[in-house]
Amino acid sequence: MNKAKKIIISVTNDLVADQRVHKVAQSLVKNNFDVLVVGRKLPNSQELKRQSYETKRMKLLFTKTAFFYAEYNLRLFFFLIFRKADIFLANDLDTLAANYFASILKKTKLVYDSHEYFTEVPELKNRKSVRKIWLSIEKFIVPKIKHSYTVCQSLAKIFSEKYGINMQIIKNYPICEKTNIQNSNKKIDIPEGKKVVLYQGSLNVDRGLESMIKAMQFIENAVLLIIGDGDISLQLKQLTKNLKLDEKVKFIGKIPYYHLPAYTKIASIGVSLEENTNLNYQYALPNKIFDYIQAGVPVLASSLAEIDLIYKKYNIGLQIKSHEPEHIAASILKMLDSNDLRKIWKNDLIKAAKEFCWEKQEIELLKIFL
């Protein structure tokens, strides 16, 4: 038997909730790769469950701003050059510099996984000098990369037109093979008789979260369950308090990916209401939509390029026409109250779940690494 190739995967998160990295690592291990995933450890990071691959989380002096990214990439660079590896896998632009220079120095194969259109994220919209730095890194390194992939056709086309590279597409579908869903110890205080409207994902700007919360003022028969953490967590909790919606909006915090399906399956509706304020969201294909589909949960989503393609093929719920809270509330009430529509959605959700499977993406993924 051939010796397993060593792959070092790097990310800037704490590995707790990153489903895509977990799926990639798991698929590579299944196919005789020796995998190490490197991230960071924050003061409030949860313990990691033991996996089939190795993990390492670095403790850093800085947790945000340019100092964090500089420190992380410097630490990561020295870590990579002193570890044996056949392949480096950089996840997103914020890990690419360290991986690129280490790959040049060690003559190691470099693979780039672009989870999003990093230089167009809303967090950089009003930070022109910071965005300019990231654009410089992208323009210098990305055209030189021979092996890369991203989450959808729209982003692959953009990178091809900008930098002349042939990016492969590995969509962020969930694992479809049925496994035991692991319940969390965390209890949810859902009033009896109330239905669950679910949001799961990062709590960042322009994701429609403020509008979702405001919409709950007009809904009496449901609770909005928000799972995740992010830059605007405190602002969202304060908004909920100001509107006196503590009984209608519940914040669960960050949940490990292996517990998440247990929460997803209790929802009556899953929401994904990213706003079309930047190119990253304009071409977004959020993985939470596929998680909802896999759980058989009807989806209320924004009308965005890649999302529209799903709705054209499958009748899995409704799409909003605006982010006005009253309109969102009306859409939610229609989805909760129409049994006839829910029957139609359930049938198409079953069909869509069979197509949107990670197992099919895994075949394409392996072609990049073999």
C-alpha cells in the first residue's frame, strides 16, 4: 500500500463550527490522506471532539484587526516550513500568504479553497485601506495558483476573468449518508405550541438579521431561534431587548457542527436573508440552505443569483421581495399557515436532498488532490 500523503489544512477560525473544512478533511482521510487541520484557539473556544484527522489550534496575542492576521500568518508560515507535508491547503484569502510563501520555500503543492469572495465581504466595504491590502495579496498570489476551487459557478467565473485561472467548483453540500444525530446538552426554552423559525450561521452585517428580529413583532405563533456568533451578536441582542422580544427571539450561540442537525430538524422554517449590498453576497450560496434542505425544512431566502437557480429547479419555499420587516413577517406567516404549500415543499425538499449531497462533491474534490 502506498504511503499516505500528508496534507496540512489551515483556517483562521477555531474549528468548532466549520462544516466545510471538516467535510474536506474527513473525505481526504477516507481516501488514504494523512490530514492535519490548523486553526486558532480563543479564550471562549469550545473543546474539539476527537476526529479521524489531527487538529492544532494556536493561541495568539491578538484576536482581531490587522495585528491578528499578521500574527497568524507569520506563526502559520513558520509552522508550515518546519512540518513535513506533501500538500498545503489554504482556506480563504486570510491564510493564503503564509501557505504560498511556505509552498515556494519547500516546493510543496499548494491548493486554495476560496469559501467566499473575500475582498468583497461587507466588513471591508467601508475600510478602503484594509481592503486595498487584501486586494494586493489576492492580485499577487492568486494568478500564480495552479490548484484551486470555490463554492459556486459565479465565483469561479469571476476569478477566471480577473486572474486567468481555472477554479474548480466544490459546493458546500451536507453529508447525506444518514448517521446518528448527536443531541446537545444545551436546552432550548421554546414556549409550548410555538413553531420554530431558524437562522443558523455567522452573525455578521448585511445578513438580514436585524430585519428578521423586527419581523417577530408581527408574529405570535412562532419563535426565532438564532444559532451562531459573530461581529454583531451584541447589537442583535440589544435590539431584541429594546423591542421587548426576549420571549420571541432566542440566541443559542455557536454550536459544534456535529450537534447542529439536531437543532435544524426541529424547525418549521429555515431562513437565509442575505442582503444584496456587496458582490460577496450577490453571488452567495449559503451552506445553511443545504442544511435546511437536508433536514426537510422549507426555506425562506433572499433572491440572489445562485440561490435563484435552486428555486427555479425546486419548489422548496418562498423568496422575499424586500427586507422590510412587515414583508418578511407576512412571508413567514404564509409559510407556517399554508398546509397545502408545505406538502408541495416537502416533496421537492426530498428530491433536492438527494441531489445536494457532499458525497457527490467528494468525487470532484479528490481529483484536485490526487
